[in-house]
Amino acid sequence: MTVSVDTERTIRLTVNGVPREATVPVRRLLSDALRHDLGLTGTHVGCEHGVCGACTVLVDGAPVRSCLLLAVQVDGAEVRTVEGLARDDGRGGQVLHPVQEAFRECHALQCGFCTPGFLVTIAAGLEGREASAELTDEEIDEMVGGNLCRCTGYASIEKAVRHAAATMRDVQ
Amino acid sequence: MKPAPFRYADPGSLEEALEVLSAEEGAKVLAGGQSLLPLLSMRLAAPATLVDINRVPGLDTVEATGDGVRVGALVRHNSLLGGHPQAMAAARVQPLLARATANVAHPAIRNRGTTVGSIAHADPSGEMTSVLALTDGSVTVATPSGMETVGWRDLFVGPLETSLSGPAVVTSAFFPALPDRSGAAFAEVARRKGDYAVCGAGVVVTLDEDRRVTAVRASYVSVGLTPEAHDLTDAVGGRSVEKADWAAAGALARTLVDPDGDLHASADYRRLLVGVLTERTLASAAVEAAERTPA
Amino acid sequence: MTTKLFGEPVRRREDARLITGRGRYLDDIGPGALAAAFVRSPHAHARIADIDVDAALDVEGLVAIYTYEDLTGPMAEPLPVLIPHPQLHAPRTGYPLANGEVNHVGEPVVMVVAIDRYVAEDAAERILVGYEELPAVIGVDAASAATAAVHGDVPDNVAARHHQETGDVEPALAASPHTLSFTQYIERSAGMPMEGRGVHARWDADDGSLRVYTSTQASTSVRAAIAAKLELSLDEVEVVAPDVGGGFGVKIMHPWPEELLVPMAAIALGAEVKWAEDRREHFISSAHERQQKQEITVGFDDEGRLTALDAHIWHDNGAYTPYGIIVPIITATQLVGPYVIPVYRVVVESVYTNTVIVTPYRGAGRPQGCFAMERTMDRIADALGLDRAVVRERNLIQPDQFPYDHHLTFQDGRPVVYDSGDYPGLLEKLKALVGWDGVDALRDDAEARGKLLGVGMALYVEGTGPGPYEGGHVQVLGSGKVLVSTGLTTQGQGHETSFAQIVASELGVPIEDVEVTTGDTRRFPYAVGTFASRAAVMSGNAIALAARGVREKALRIAADVLEADPEDLEISDGVVQVRGTPGASIPLRTVAVLSNPLRYAFDEAAKQATQFAVQAKDDEPPVSPGDAPGLEHRDYYSPIRSTFASGAHAAIVEIDPATWEIDVVKYAVVHDCGNVVNPMIVEGQVHGGVAQGVGGALYERMAYDSDGQLQNASFMDFLMPYASEVPDVVIDHQQTPSPLNPLGIKGAGEAGVIPGSAALASAIEDAVGRRITSMPISPTELYDLVRDPSAERTAVAERRAGTGAMA
């Protein structure tokens, strides 16, 4: 047979702009590969059946559940996690993403466990829209509505989306 | 909740995919994986080999023609909601596709899950199985002996069960176009937004040149063991679109379905919703049908 | 300025790491650790005939397998009854691994340790356990019918009969102008934190010490339990609660079997071992709460004033009673709410069922008590044709009646004496906030849109901040950094911020200099835990007292240096200053250096404190008798009794009479937790609590079938609300400070969840005109109710029907 059928694979991918390589059993979930093989524990695992959204990461720019992907499926892909939201300020420090700033300002997190999934989903949503356009409730629902949070009751998260959108509009 | 061991291949062509599927005992196709991965993690499914078709070229196309819309096996749900260059054209040819897709789970799931995958999964709680039935659609299946077309009635044989056996890859689904002088609508009741529907309804209303109802067809989500299409024309056929009694169509629909009860809805409640959603979607579809029928 | 931080909405200091992925939760610790997985019972009630592990032995990467047979010493004995009580006459607890019998689906039977979790699950899957099934007892009705017994030696299934009374209820009822009786149910839900439980243990064979990280609400007590069960000296065990991804009560229960078994394996294997609970495990092995059947008889006069109340409650405690009868006691004593009840009797029968154990979930028996009392108020109003707010108003304890003694005994063994409050004030604010008097217009408007509209309200009083104590330690370093520690733990409440606010305010230092550590027994070994809305009250006050101790010492030392009277000194922005004399000052960090006379100068700051640098008096020792080196203080706060917070919620619902979907269109909260340390954090607690209250009322339930299988053990079917299901919440505040503690604060953690089911049941009943006797309620159940000819119509619905209004 010409096709290779494997139980283990070496994958190469770009995570938060950095080329990474890992040798993993083919059954390894992306969430586990990020956390345990690549040491990026900012991505959290809340249900492992795709409902809670805590493990959401961006694969080639789009939010996906990392517990519903095999690590081998992202071979060659670009992955962005919560650790990759802030950017270097060029002086050894970091500049937080507007959505990170907004979460702190609006008390949009309590225990913080679900937070990374919300942050990357909202970051992708806000980066993917025209910053000068008025933010609609429907857009906020799209960005917030697919993730579970047990602490905040969501009001502060919705407020943070508006806050971050305003920041991104102002800096435009 | 970690998958049991399996072997993995990601063939670069349909031929290779079929080769692996033929060679490996207990092999299963992986496309979007949004239904399959939870089953693997809960160890409710433990295929010996996963054949990941994501690297197979040519399966991510959407073709919208006068006849209908053909959706390739790797087209993600969100592509039909605007991500794909042909999404607008597809929505014009068969608006039910996007209208139903908007009810599928949440955006992060829709970014990965595929229309064809949810059909191949044959979940009667899925929106796309229902739309395939409603539009009288079919799937194209690649097998070692060639390509086959399988109509929806022959495809769905039970909950999470299709008639496909042996090495096979569903390469596309075809949704016939919305007929002339027709309108369509889709609506769901779900416990939480994004959940599997407690009940969903899709309908197509077709008028004649005098804007009289000539055909009414409906299909439901989470009602029955397999997707079904129901002809409700008897309840309202021949009436002018403005005067049609959509509630009568709803009442007829209630007599035609045989829903089961579960944790989230009794059978009676589902039957109630079949009536209500039929009436409501028909009213909305009728407006569209009238708009598409010159007075 | 630094001194006005108390009461300010200071942004959280913990967020910096949590929003950048640098939090450290249990499963982030020990990346190379071995992984544990469990074989859990698939049956609700069965005898274990045999355990065959042979097939698992071939799994590559398997390290060890443990069954009950491998447990020795105290580990082979039953788990502790953590909170014994004289009325808990038949306490029963399980074993760390099942000993011959299982009593609920999910009970751990075998522990597997392997190189990672995938492999551990592979091995666990191959272990064959032979079971002989026994009849399962599911639900309070089956338990009290007692046709089968959960525990063979408790044939009536009654673990405890908790009984309190404040007078002779039967004559009081007989003498009442009116009485009514009713029965109602409230179902099971669970705290369901986003992070499950988890334990990581590391044994240091060289010095014989064990370090355990556990996702807990009670690290000091887990430490004591591990020491006792593994026969270690307390000083050989350290327990640390890292960042904890939510608790809501389920993590106050301890020691969980895994908290003992994982350290046991780490010692036996000489390796790091970790167990991170997955969601399926959490559903079937971590505690639930809430199911009760309530039979209420109430007496009242023509004005709707209570004359007597008799409550007989059956409380489902699950398979075991490790947490005693805390939840039943809280239901029994908090049921009375903000009302004067002349004669009250309550009996709570705590019964065994073959289900997951029941221990506190946010609210801990209060939502059920509130449901009983508030639905009683609704019934009285309906019976007399009075406005529901009016009936409540007539029964409220008045502001001049504090302290108000209910003559009951609370969960802390102390009397239920309300310290302060203004309940009529709450009710007034609530009516204004929700628009209570304008609801009829809303009802008409909704009717015109084809919707049924209803409004409901519920009031509660919440005993918060029970003892016995918490402690705090505050230390100023020579760098100026202020280290603060307390033993209780944090699960998202923002203690790093609110405790820092307290210290910054008390000590007069910039909050940036303050670092707070919670839940680490290495830093503070004495503590009780985080539950019952007690962290701010208990540790907040203890830390305030510790900070005051540091301040006093700092002023004493500074007074010597500045040759001033301590009375004339103030501390501001980290500098001790003679009031009104600019220039006469000394930085607090220097005071810290001077507080510790040194022989060795290891840095520039230390040089100032060496024995040759300090102007020591030759006739006095460098450290005075009774004094101690260092600028630090440890103190404890131990309250005489709990403090009582209060609040009132109202909800407006709209119901679609075609689909019976329930839409909460407005949710109003008035909240009183005394003085507030950080209003932003308190508001966050209220919002989160309301979301859980709404979830518990309309979406969540643990659905067991009659065989004891949990039918919805996933986030797909256990319907925790997304943003789309949580209504907008409007909040108003009232502050009646507690006279019981130095800061005047009351707890705020649980309040938001308490009245949800009561208020929403009332609103739905108001909308559909049918009596709601069971919560939660879903559209399919509401549909069943409205077409059930035997379902009781409310009197107000009959009256509205008479006037032609929709019902």
C-alpha cells in the first residue's frame, strides 16, 4: 500500500508564530498535545466533548475546539493559543491584546478556567471584523454564545467584548 | 475520556482513501470529526483505523447550478454561511441550506464540522439530514467499483446508521434547487441556543401561477428514527396563498409523525412542536413563495 | 493615595496571569507525572463478586493497579464522617476503593496508574469486575418507602432525623384562623465547576516529605486527612491549592478518595502521580445537591400574618453521609428567611439513595429552604386574594427588631440570631427595581403579543461567615514588599485583590506592594476552608487584625527612630510620618529592616540593621523581652456566631403559549452584604449566582433513571446555561453593616443563587395560572402541567378568568 498507516507521527506546526515539532501517538487530542507535549498549559480542558469551549484555539485563524481535533490533523497548520494573544513590546515585555485588557477592566473572569477559550474566540471575532463598524448584539452572541462559564453569568464578558471593540475602533 | 488506540492514515487522493479503507479492518472515515471525536473520547466508538480525508483534493467545492447545490465532503458548515465564494449563489439556489446550517451547534463547531459529515453520521437530530430529505437530495459515494449516487431514502436506514457498507467515501451531497414559485423556511426549538433541537421543522411551499398552493412538503429534526419528508399538500392544496390555513397543515403534520420522548421532550411535546413549527415556518415560507410568484 | 482602597472597585490582581495563560491549575502541574484512572461502578447498587485484572497487565505503560485488597491501616477503614452530629444516627461512608459493595454508579473500585492518562484508561477498560446487582433506591420517595435499603443495616434508609422547634406547633396551627398544606419537590443539580477535581502528589524519599496539590476548598483539612490516613506526621505533609477552576462547594467536600489514593500511590511508587478528573467522572463521582420533598403546613390570620409553620422535609443525601447533615440543618434553619414566625417546627429526614453523595453546592440547602418559605408566602397571598408583596411585607422582621433571635441552632452549632438588616427596605427597592406595581400593564401588553407574562419574587436571609475561625499573617519585608497569607483557599473570588485591599487600607501601603497567598499549608497551616460565604468575613477580618498588629509594631519602632509618640504617627504610601511634620518620616521598609537586628549584612538594606549600625542601648537586649524580630504579625478572627446577609430577587417571565418556552425578560436583584470590600467583585458574585439560580430553575437537573443510571452525564444533556440562557440582571444595593466583626462585612458568595427557583416558580405560576409544585421546570413539563385537568389552578387565575383575562 502506498499510504502510510501509523500509530505515531511527528508533526510540525507553527504555534503562536513559533515553529514547533512533536512526536505523538496518532490518538493524541490537540488539546493534550498543546498542553502536555508542547507545554502550553494556557489552553484548558473542560469537557472533552466539544461543548464547553474552554479548549478553543485558533487553527489557521478560525476558532475550533482543540479537544475535537487530533494533533496529527494540524500538521502544517498555524495554531494560536491564549499565550499568543499578547504581542512583544520590543522591550522584553508584552502588550496585552485589547480583549485581554477588556477582560481585566470589565471583571469578565473569576476562576479563569474558561477564560482562554473566550479570549481566543473573541479575539478572532474582533480581528475578523471591520473595526469601525458598529458592534451588534448578534455579533456579540456569535463570539460569546458557544462557550460555557460557570462563574460570571456572562454579563461582564459581553461588556468586555464591547469594551475591546471600542478600543480596537479607537486605535484604528 | 481519551480515545482508545487506533491507526491513522491521511491519504492524498480518493483512490488512496479507498485503498486504506479496503485494506484496514474496521476503518472509519474522518472528515470534520465534530460528531466522531466525542464518541472516540467517550470510547463509545473505537474504530481500528481512522482514514482522514482532509488532504484529499477537490472535496471542498460548492457548486450552485440551476438544478441545485452540490456540497463537497470537506465543506465546513460555516462555509455555507458565507465563508465559501459560492455561498451566496448556493443560498439563492437552495436557501434552506444556509437557513438550516445557521442552527447547527456553535461557530467553533461549524468551523470544523462538515455538511456531508453530518449527513453521513445519519443523526436524526441533525439539521442537514432533514434538509436532504426535505429537498429530496442525494449523496455521491466513492467505492472501489466507482462512483454511486444514493438517494436520501435509501441512505438513512436507522439512527446513526446508513446503508453504506464496505469501503466508501461520501464525496458530496446534492440538494436540488428550490422549485420556481416556491418559498422555504426552517425553524427550531432547542433547550439552549446551539443545542440539538428538541424539534426542528423545514418546509417548502410551492404555488401555481395564480398563487394557489400546489405543494407543501415538510421535514423534521429530532422526530422519528430517520429523517422523513411529509407531504402536507392535502391540508392546504388549492387554496390561495393568502387564505391558506397553515394551522390545518400543522394539524395534519401532527398526525403524520411518530416522535419519541427523551429527557428534554416528551413524545407529546414533540408532536405539539411539529404542529406549531409547521404552521410558523409555512407562514414564513408562504411569504417567500408569494414574493417569488409574479401576481 | 493608598488608604481608601477598601470599598473601591479595584481591578483584580490575579487577572494578569489568568488572561495570559499563565495560571497554574492542577493539571498544569507535574507534566511528567504518572497518571491515574479509575474503574468505577457501572451499577447503582451491587456486591462485588470478583475483580480480574489479568487482561490489563499486558498494557504497555501500565505501572500499578490497586484494589481494596491493597489498602492497609487506616486506608482500609471507611472514609471519615467529617462533621458528626448527634442527630446523624446512622452515618455511613464509603471506602477509598469499594470494599465488596458499591452504592452508586461512579463509585471507585480500582485505581490504575500508568505512564499517561490514555494508557491508564486502556488498562482500566480491560479490568473485569464481576457484580451481583442489588435493588437500587433512587429518589426521596423510594428512599422513604424503604421497600429496599441502600445500606443493609439501615432498613428505613434514614441517616438522620433533624428536628428543631420553637414552640408547640400543633395547638398553634389548630388555633390559626386559616391553614393550608402542600407538598412540593426540588430536584438535583450540581456545582459543576469548569475545572473538575484533581490531585497531584510528589513524595520526596530523601527527606520523607509529601507535597500534594489538590483542587480543593480546604487544603489544611485535606492535609490533616492525608496525614491521618497515610499515617504520616503532619509536618511531613504539605498541601497546596493552586489556581482552582471553580468550586461552588463540591471541592469543600474532602478527603475525596482520590485525595488519599494518589498520594498513597506516589509514596508506594516513589514517583509523581497525578489524577485529573474528566467530565464524565465528575458527573458520576463528584457531589450533587438539592433534591428534597417538602410537606408544609402553615397557619395564618386574615391579614396573611403567619401564626405557625410546620415543615416536614425529606432530603436525599445520596449513598453516604461524609459531610454530615450540614445541608439539612441549613435548609431547616434558613427556611425561616426574613420573616417573624411565631411557632416553627421542622423535621428533616436525611435519606440514603443509591446515587452520588450530596454535599453543599453554592447555597447549600438555602435554595430549598427559600423555595419552601417563599412558595408558602405565594400560597397565602393566593388564598387570601392579597398581593404577594403585601403578604411578605406584613410578615417581615422590622429594622428595630435586631438582633433578632429565631431560637434555632445553626450549622455552626450557634444560635440563629440575625445581626442586622433592613428587610422592608429590600422589599421596597425590589418593587421599584422590577416595576412590581406596573406589571398588569406589562401583562396586557404581552397578551396583545400572544404571550403569557408573569412576575414573581423571593426574599432570603443567608447565614454567612460561620466559624470556628480563620487566620491571617502579614509581614513587611526589607524590600517594602508586604506578604499576606491566609489558610483558606480561592476558587475565583478574587481574594488576592480584596485581601490586598484590606491590607493596603489598614497598613497604609500601595496595593502594588502587597502579595497575597491563600490555601498553601506551607504559608499558613491553620484554616477551616472556603464555604458558606465566609472568606471575606473570616479571613478578611483576620487579615485586617494581622495588619493592625503590624501597624502597631511599625509605629512603635518608628516612634523610637523618629523620637516621636506613636500616637502622632501615620502610615501613608508605605512611609511612616510624623503627622504634620514633613521630613520627619521613615519608609516602612526601613522599619522592617530595623525590626530584625542582624549580625550579617547580606545586602545594602541589611547593613542598616547590623549590630554595629543600630544605636542599641547597652542595658537592653537587641530584641526586647516579649518582642520578636521581624515586622510581621499573625492574628485570628473567631466570630461569636454567623452574620446574616439578605436579599430579594424578582423575575418577569414571558411564556409562549404555543411552545411553552419560558423567557426570563427581566431579573432584578437587591442585595445586602453589609460593608463591601470590592463592589466590582461582589457584583460579579451576584451575576454568577443568578446564572446558577436560573440554570437550577429552568435547565439543570441530574436525571437518574430508576436503575440509578445518570441519563445526562455530559454537557450536551446537563443543560448549564450559555450566555443565551442567562437573562439581563439589574442590581440595586443596600448596606446594613454587621456589628459582629471589625470590618462590618457579611458574606456575598452564595447569595445570587438562593432565590432563583422560588422567584421563577412564582413568576411562571403567575403567568400560566397553574400551581407549580416542582422545580426545575422545562417547556415539556410546563406543557404537561397546563393540559393536566387535575393540575390545580391558582385562585388568582380563576379570578382573572372571571374578568376575561387570559390565563
